[in-house]
Amino acid sequence: MKVRTRFAPSPTGYLHIGGARTALFNWLFARRHKGAFILRIEDTDVARSTKESIQAILDGMEWLGLNWDEGPHFQSHRFDLYRKFAYELLDKGLVYRCYCTPEELEARREAALKEGRPPKYDGRCGAIKEALDKPFALRFRVPPGLTNFNDIIKGPISFDNSGIEDLVILRSDSTPTYNFCVVIDDATMDITHVIRGDDHINNTPKQILLNKALGHELPIFAHLPMILGSDKTRLSKRHGATSVMAYKDMGYLPHALVNYLARLGWSHGDQEIFTMEELIEKFSLENVGKSSGVFNPEKLLWLNQHYIKETPPEELGRLSSSFFKELGLNAGGDGRLPKIINTLRERAKTLKELAEGGAFYFKEKIDYDPKAAQKFLTPDNIELFNTLIERLNGLKEFTEKTIEAALNSILEEKGLKLGKLAQPVRVALTGTTVSPGIFEMIDAMGRDITLSRLKDAIAYMRQASAV
């Protein structure tokens, strides 16, 4: 059997964290078994489905690297197929015409609730033999008995069919309903494993009954526990960002989010960090936990910082370029970016932090923090800065090693400790007292910009002394 999985989102909003994890588990299972991963857009809800939402889903999948082998298939393009199967069931007597109006159904539902009865359709139209000349929906006749299935994650599950009402598969306007579309799609697309959130468990017996009525082979079911927020309620916006692309906008790396989502409900021993190749090799549905995973933003941030440290500087430069642009800075034009990235990556938790922390490298003019300038850009440092300019300008090779030697020679001659020179220079070059290491920073900044900023600082100190 060739494994075929599917991810079938409804395009009524962005790609949610929970949906992304479902997509990931389907993708990993298919890749693990050298099968196929199908993307299907369940857009039968015409009123709520939008092109923008479809694009948001595709963008999120592509950013995470979850490439699909087939699709995207759109349910809205398959209505004729659904109607064909619906009328085949009608011809077999497994479906009947229901002439009840929405108003009649609602009145009976309210009456049942008042009387303490389940608000379930009473099946009255199932007894009508002849076709009437009035609008009708098609209802599937639920047989008596039990519906049992073995869920890979949850274990054996049983439903009493008496609790399932005769469900509408085709509305009176001839549009198909969710459960019927899913069954037809999974069967005609040869889906072998249905891996989805456990909020769909109540749909499963209905889909099994429809599959059996159609004579289709049943897929294997695996229902994933929900993702919860820190307060153990279902993950929502009140717990923070839930959109996949929001994490991209905040400066998270796609593999950090993939790694985190993979571990949110699945485990392989005590291992926390996985390459994509390791995830594919080691993923199994049997190791998915039965209890809900709790979304921990701090752990995701920790993972993101890890991957920022591990990602090659050239790739980090490419990924962070948009964040520099948001700050109005052109960070890729002069070839300094990889070396600059190396000075920033140890401290940055996100690409956004990295860009903000490295903005000083690319500014045309530095704004000094007033307190830092008052303390360190004082007239008595003018001579020290002139000496430093002379030494740096005279270096044949401008490297971290030669820069360190030049500064140390000045300290030795003047009888000073490093802080007496490094802090004033740091303020002159960055505007603040916080920066990467002084030698690597000067190396990454480059000779011309370093000398220019030191000269600007001298001018500032002279002007300050004249006031």
C-alpha cells in the first residue's frame, strides 16, 4: 500500500498553528513512508471562503517547507462529482428526499429542547415513497447498530448509531455538505490515512457509514489532540499569535517553528533538536501522545535562538534583509552583511531583534544616547581618538586580529585598561554603550565607516567643549 495523506484546510482565514501542525504530521508521515502528500482546499462554504485566505494558506505551507505532491484540489470545482455519488445512493435507497423546510426543522428542534429530547431529525421524510413536486434535500439513512474503528492515536472508539441523525448530504440548493464531500474526496483521491485534529472525531462515524454505503475502502484514522494555551484552554489569540505567517513577521525561522510543532505532541526519546531529515526518519504516529500539547512561546523562542546561532551567516543575511528594509536600511549592498551577522547572532532571539541590534552598522549618521555621550564622548578623549584613527588607518590588513593589536598597543602606551578606550569607541561607533565585541564590531563595520564615525565623534567632542 502506498501511503497517501492529505491536509484539507477551509480557506476562511490564515493558516493557524494547529492547522500547521496537522499539515506537518501528514507531511512527515507521507515522507517517512515514501508516500504522497495531497493539499485539498475545502471551500464549499462560499460565503466565508476567500482568495486571500487560500493564498495565506499556500504562503504558510511554502514558508514552512511543506511541499505538496498533488493539488491544491478545490472542492468547489467538484460539485458535479458529489451530486453524482449522492444520486447513486438515492437510486440504491440508501438516501431519501427530505422536504422539510428550514423553518419546520427549527421549530421541531426548539420543541425537542423544551421537552428535554435530543434535537435530532425524526426521519419522517424517510417514509415518503413517491417524489413530490417541491424542493428537497437528500438525507442519508443512518442504519442501526454500532460504528467501531481503531484510531492509531486514541485506540478503539465506538459510536452508537442511534445517536446520529439521518444526515443531509445534498442541500435543497444542490450544494453538498462537509461530511459527504470529505468522504468522496478521500475515496477518489485514494487517501490511506486521515490524520487530523480530534475535534473531528464526532464526524468519523458519519464518514465511515457513508464510505460503507458507497462501497469504498475505509482509510486509517489518527486523531491528534488539540493544542492548548498556557491556561489549558484551546489555543486562541488571547494566548498570543496563532497565525503561522505572524511568526514569520516576528522574525522566526521556519525550521524553528517546524521543529517546535513536531515536538508539540510527538516525541522521540528526550531529543529536542531535529533536522528535517531526522524528523522524516524518526516520525511515527504511534509516538504521538494522547493528551493535548501546551503551546509554550518561551520554548519556541529558545529554539529560534538556537537556529539563528546554527544557520550560516549568508542565509541569515538573506532571511533578515526584509527586517533591515523595514527599518529603512539597505543591508545587502556592500558585502559586509555576513560578517556583521556573525557579530549579532549570539544575542539575537529573532531576525527582527537581529536587524534592530545591527541597525547601527548601516545608518548614515549615528544618534548618540545623551547619557552615554555625556559620560564617554568628552574632550579628554579627543587625543585618544586621534591616535586610534592614525593606527587603524595605517593597518595594511584590516582584520579582527590586527585591530585588536592596534588597540592593545595604544592601551599599553597610555597605561590604560581596555574599558577606558573600548567604551568611548563603542559609543562613537554605535551611539550606545551596548554592542558586540569591540574588535569584531570594528572589523565588521569596515575601515572607512569606522574612521568616519570616529572623526564625527571628535567633532562632537570639540563642539561640546566649546559650549
